[in-house]
Amino acid sequence: MVLPAFAQDGAGLYQKNCAQCHGADLNGGNATSLVDGIWQFGAENSYVTRNIKFGIPHLGMPSYEKTLSDNEIRSIVSYIRESENNAGAQKPPTPEELETMDYDIHVETFADGLEIPWAIDFLDNNTALITERPGKLRIVKNGVLQPEPVKNTPEVLHEGQGGLLDVAIDPEYDKNSWVYLAYSHVLPESGGQRPPAMTRLERGKIVDNTWTDAEVIFEAPHETYRTTRHHYGCRIVFDPLGYLYFAIGERGTAEHAQDITRPNGKVHRIHKDGSVPKDNPFYNEKNSIKSLYSFGNRNIQGMAIHPATGELWATEHGPMGGDELNLIKSGKNYGWPVITYGLNYNGTVITEETHKEGMEQPILYWKPSIAVCGLDFYRGDAFEKWKNRLLVGALKYEEVRLLQIEDERVVHEQVILKGAGRVRDVSTGPDGAIYVVLNNPGKVVRLAPKPN
């Protein structure tokens, strides 16, 4: 086996620093194999690099930040990748059966061959809508993915983390047929500069596989649009009183999360037609964005309403080591970037403060970050023991976690799905099954109790 020069450098460094745990042939020892296609803590090069540099302390993996340079770490990663290729390593298929503490679960593919699927919601017992980030809205009817996407959906900016994001069905869909979409909206180019973009919400109806009667229900002031291409948010949920909540990430400009004259880094509350409730907490503040409900949020990627209490819960992408679960309340400041439990991705300090008067503490934070994405309280009957427990997806760790919450505290956490793909969304279906939207591979899987 002839390795590229950079990987050859990594081979020697690997033997010196890593072989004792992961095996001289990378096939595992005291620690896991690196050539079996399974990556428990993030498969992408950036994740592997950070895991080597900063370690995974709670599992006993040391950090090499002080003993290896960034170039040396990259050469080790290059050697690992070359070794993977030479070993023919492939990601194992999604398991057909799972064992959890409460149930044996049957896993089946619900929809396959999707292009970066982002969200799922259900029109009725037999019909699901799935967004694909490049800009397509897909329909699954009676278990079959329809070949043609919905026509005439809004144009999106599919660049970076932008594109067609969330889809949500009106709670009174059977009466009004409204469907809600969140997406990255770009302004026209001007002067050859990179055009700015921001998250926008629209509602419409699907008639003869065509998006019709479209209404923009939220569009930020154009002067607040950003030329960055990440941290758009965005999830949409409805509370029992009919209010619509959505979140916009801080768009890579951290200080905007503390500025109530900016839409980014916030949770918003509006009526379903886009009008703004006059009792919103900053409605009467000068120059404020009237729809604001909370602020100091970095990049919310999961939102859910508790079925029993009507409370709004959210999972938020933090920096490295700062993912959060928050209970969102009116007018509260969730601290970003003034307080955080995380570091910059290069390991530098963002702030020394984790607490500050007037700023909320997370209900739970994950350190290291699992890249939380997708959130739902289990609301079905198929998994009776899990009623009102919180389903949390994770992109980096490729997991679905189940959290038991009592008195605003997480009292138990277990992983019910691992390694099937990057979990983008998780949702309770009308049949009581759990539907998991995956990236790499682009598919949706259905989790249901294994028949006796």
C-alpha cells in the first residue's frame, strides 16, 4: 500500500500517538476501530480533527492540542481516511431492529433517495410532506414517495446552510388547508456584491400538486439581511392558543443576538396570518422587531410544544461544547454570546462567563456538542411509556435521544437510535410511530414497536 506523502507523515504520527488504543492496524484495541465505517462521535473530517485536538474527556480520550500541531493532526486524519479507503470501509446499513430499555423496535425505510431532506410533517394519516434543502417539497402518499415534487414552491437560496428548511401543517388544516414553509430568501444582486439573505416564512395550499394561494407571513426588514450563508434556524411550531413560533439563527453575527432591533438570534411569535400579537414582549420598544419573543439564541434547530403544558422548548446549536436545551419564555434573554458553556471551534475562549444576572440557564447542555437538530415531544400511543418524553436528534453523533423531563429538569436520557445517519428531524407520526429524517443517507426511517 503506497500512501500519499501527507498521509505517510500521518502514519508515523498515528503509530506514536494513537496505535496503543486504536490498534497498529487501526482495527481497534482498547478503543474502537477506525476502519469499520462506524464513527460514533462525528464522521466528517472536521469532527475527527476536533476530537483528536480537544479529546473526548468523559470517555478517556486525551486531547493532543499541546503535543500535535494542526498540520500534524490533519496528516493523521489523512492517514486514517486513506486506510479506510484501502480497507473498503463502508457505513453499516441501518439496523432493522433496535433494543431500548423499554421497547424492542422495528426500523423500516419510509422514504429513500432524498436530496438533503430537512423536515417532515403530516397532512393526514396517509400523507406526509418532506422538504429537501435544495428547494423541493416532496409528498409521500400511502407509503410511496411521489416522483414529482410540488410545483411552484418559493425560490430559495441553496447555499451554505440555506435552502428550503421547515414545513409545518396548520393545526386546523382540515378546515383551512394551510401549509407553512421556512426558507432562506435572497435579495437581488446589486453592484456585483454578494447578495444578502435572511430566513422568510410563507404559507400556501397544495392543489393538484401545485403550491397556490401563497402568502408571505414573515419577511425581515431588508436592511437586516446578512451576506453570510449559515445559521438560518428555522423551525415552526404552533401552541394550543394558535400562536405560531419560529426561530432565526444569529446568521454568524453573534452580537446581533442581543440586539432587539435585529431579527436574527431570536425566537419570534406571530399569528398564523403573519400579524403580530400586541402583547409580544418587545412590541412597544422603540425600533424593535415587533415579532420577537426571546433573544440571545445562537441557532435553534429544534422546537416543540409540550403536549400537556403548552410550553415552548428548543434545542440550540452552540459553539464547540455548548449545545443547549432551553425552555423558551416571553422576553427572556438566553445569553448568547455573553454567556456560554462552549468554545470557538479553534479552541479559543468566547467568554469566561457561564452565568449572568438577567440571562437564562439552559435546562441541559451537551459537552461535547452532539449537534442537536430536530425536536418533538412524543405524542402517540404506540410507545405508551414514552408519552410526553422529548425526542432529540443529533447531526454529529447521528443519534435520536429520548429525554424524560420532570419539573423542568432532565431526569433521564437514553439513545434509541445510533449511526443510521445525520439526524435532521424527528417527529411523531399520526400512527404513533417515530419518523426520523436522515442526511447521509438522504432518507426517512420509521420506528415502531416490534410486533410480538
